[in-house]
Amino acid sequence: MPVLSHSRRFSLLPFLLFLFLPLLAQCAGGASSPPAPLSEVTLTPASPPSSSQTDLPPGAEPVRAPQLRQTLAGGEEGWLSSPAVADLDGDGKMEIIAARDGLLFVWHADGTLFWKATHGLAAQPSPTHVSGRIWGPPVVVDLDGDGRPEIAVGSHQETLTVWNGDGTLKAGWPKVLGSDSESGNREIRALAAGLLENGKMGLLAARTRQTKVPVAFLFDAKGVLFPGWPQLSALGGCLLLPALNADCFEAGTYNQNVGIADLDGDGKNDLLISYDNAYIGAYHADGGPLGTSFSARPFFPGVPGFHDPALAAQGWGPDGADRSEFTDSPPVVADLNGDGTRALILVGDHERAGITTILGNSLFVFKKDATRFPGFERPFETRRYHSPLITDDPAGTNIVDVEPAPAVADLDGDGKKEIVFPAYDGVLYAVHPDGTLFWQYSFADAGTRFATEPVIADLNHDGIPEILFATYETTPGKGALVVLSHSGAELAKVPLPGRGAMAAPTVADLDGDGELEILINLKDTTSDGGLQIYTVPGSKTNLLPWPTARGNFLRNGDATR
């Protein structure tokens, strides 16, 4: 297939005519020290911890390495489509749902093909091949409340498709977001579902863009836009000084950049969008923005991602000031401390105002009013263990760079949730909710520069979660399925065929036997197919806090419970 672009665009501030020497921000427990010149910093490799399982609870069995059970037939190329599982035919057994290139595949639990369809079209025995891909994971949701799940995907040519469980198109779908001359070059990579205040489910979709067109769209079950959407209007209140050409600080979205969750704690879900600039959209269901206490920037979407909270509050900062853009940043909402207070979690691209050189990643934790959580007054900044950083897609390979997607779960059993995310420096970080580092694991030292979003599940029924992710590379033979303990120790590393997998694994009980399976949607197709099923002997379904990409099959990043 042709090489497809990931594409980053930096639209916030004009470039300077000269570049500063890249500086390194040293992280020390959320509140960082002043940045030191790169020449003065020792880039110490982050070595993986010991793989011993000597800290098991009494009576617990060690985690056993995943074992390949089956590879499912299905060609094409995988992107970031983390598999989903759902009972689509009402037989009490799970179907497996995953996209490969521009096709959606649905298999029965025994691996036989149920149906497959090209995006925008109903299922066919031999689907028509069209150009373009399905970037993200399938959303599985009962949109109309009839007790039967539908499947939704976003794709190339900004098409949003919803199928019934049998592969027929749901009435009112597909939808194409634009009709202008550039519509064919735009793509929906961000899609999530969630319950809205009227008691109905909504689909929030956001697209890439090159010109000033609306980015985010909120649809009902019939494909009708909700009032106040698309979110691009001076009347929406998100502007400090409304102007005819103002666009609510929006920019394109280049990963799974939408979320649906109750951020402000009023019992109603909010709509969250992270943009290819230094701003974050946070809106109520009617399209109105969440407010702040900042007189200069009274609405959340107008608060820029400067690392210094005083600069963020005033709405601007001098050239050279640390700030982050949120180009590939999936939003997560969680109650980190177990006290009912909600936090918005994003991992940004650490840059400096006026300069788009990426220095690393930055973990922000916001309150509902755009202020920062204690310990994250300045974001947690990654340590840049490997240089150079890989901050863009390797050209001509259809491989994307690390997508800094966070997962959250209580790893250490203290009732509070840690945040786990992969970074451009080849390290997986686990950070406590007070902003201090818990542990780090270098997947780059282990042989690959790229890793997926992590997923979190208990694999040995001891009440303590493990962390799973896949790695991938531009050349075959290096990717793997990696299992870490709650404390970051490597427990298993299973080689994957081809170039590995760019999509997050999914952990689920497929066949109802009480044990877990791991689903891997490979980058490349093997002689047997492109999706692999691994068994995990000794596992149970007792603890699955983050079992798939975006935390659930609604793909909305809601971890408030």
C-alpha cells in the first residue's frame, strides 16, 4: 500500500529566525529544577529493573509468559486499532473487532470470520478496496439504547462509519464531516462515545486539518449533530476577544485526541479535545466551555500549556519559555487520589515558545478550572535518557513515532492511581499522583525505539496489576509483547512477528472460561494473518483497570470510577 503520513503541524507561534541550543528540563518529582544546557547533562540509560518475582503475596503464583494460541486470518496493515470484544450476535460469546488498513474485521471467538467491511460501506464477502486507513481503535457502543452494540470508526476522507452488529450500516450513517475541496485529505483519527446529559449516547469525532475549519463534531445515534457543535464559534464563549476569524484556539487532532468524562463533577459528562497547539478544548455537552478563575483567560480552552503556571494564567509567555503542544495527546479523566476530585491528564510535547524543537514529553494534571494538581504545578518532564529523541515518523515506513498515551491504575495498592505512559526518549514512565517518579523502564535499551499505549491487568490473580505493551520498529524481528510487574520489573518478553505492533494490546476473557486472553493487532500480516491471540495460564478476570486502548471500548479515557 502507499506510504501514509502521520503529519504534525505547529500552528501556535511564529518560528524565530534562529534556534536556541536545545535545553533539557530535569524532572524532580513534578516540580522541576531550572533547565540545564544539554552539554551539562549526563544521559544515563534507564535500565529495566530485575525480573524476579520474589515479592509475590503469600500463596500467589508467578505471572506466566503469554502463549500464542492462534493467529486470525486477515490481511492488510495495522495502525493503532487496539482490538475490541463484544457479543455482536447474541450467542453469549465474544466477537473480536479490529481494523487493518481500511477494513474492519469481525471474528467469532473461535477465530472464524464473521464479517468484514470497508470504511463507509456495509459488510461484503469481498469488500471493495478503497484508499485510506482506519487509524484508531473501533468504538463499541449501544448508541440507541436497544441493548445491541454498534461499532463506529473514523477514517480517511473524514468519514465516520457506524455498523450494526451484523455488518449492515446503521440508519443515518456514514457521515462525511466536510464537503470542501480539501475534505479528501483530512482524516478522523479521534473518536469516542459517552453518555450525555439528556440520557442519550453521543459520538465525539475530531479531524485533522490544514485550513481553519471546525475540528470537533458531536453526533447522536441517528447521525444528527447536537446543538452547539461543531465547536467553532465566537458565540461559544471560549474566546477572550471574539472576532470574525477566531476559532476558539482550535487546531487539528492527530491521534486519539478526544475524551468524554465528567471533569467538573456535576454529574454530566464533558467533552475534551487536545489540539495540535498549546491549547485544550474542555466543553459541556451544549458546546459551552468550562470556566477558569483566571481573569486574563476565563475559559479553559484559552489557557495555553506553558509549564510555568503563572504564564499559563496570563495567557502568554516570552519566546523561549517552556510550553507544550498536544498534537498526539489522548485525554484521560481520573480520580487519582480517591477523594472524588477529577483530574484531566495529558502528556504533551515539550517545546519552547517560538521554537518547535521537541525536548521530550511533559505530563500535565489539571483541575476542572485549568489550575494544576499538587505536585504538577509544573508538569512532570521526561528525563531524555536516549538522544536523539524520536519525535517524528520514520520516513517511508508507515511506522509512527511513540504516541504518548497515558493509562491510569492503582499500581502500589495505596488506593491512589499512578499514571503510566511511553515517551519519545524510549522510556515507559510510571508516576505517582503527587508528581514523583515511581519507576521507569527503557524499551529502547531492550532493542526498540517505539512502544504502544500501555494496558493494565492482573495476570496471576493476586490482586496486583501488571503492565503490558507492545513494541515495534522500522525493521522486522525486533518487536515484542512486554509484561512488567506493578513495580516495573520485566516479567516476560514475547517476540512478535514482522515489525511488531503499533496498537495497544487488549486483555479480555474471549471464551468465557474465566481466564484472560491477550489480543495483539500486528503491524504486518504474517502467513497466517494479522491478529494474534495469546493465553495467560493462571489468570482470572478479577482486576482489569485499563484493559485496552483508552481504557474501555467507548475509547473515552474515563477513569473516574
